[in-house]
Amino acid sequence: MSLQVIASPDGSILWVSGDLPGSIHDTAAARIWNILAAT
């Protein structure tokens, strides 16, 4: 299982993705969850 987490500079968790298969690379997961559009 693979989860993506976005945290603030102080370490506070801002967002956690749903689970994806562990074989998904981080870049692919960022595209699936549209993380880059949120920044």
C-alpha cells in the first residue's frame, strides 16, 4: 500500500491520500491525486 502525505514546514499533516497499490511510483501517485494542481 502507498499513501501520499502533504505536511506543512512545521510537520503538521495537511492532507493524506487514499491508498494505492505499493507498486505505484510517487510521481504517478501525485498525478492520480492531482497534488501538483493543489500547490
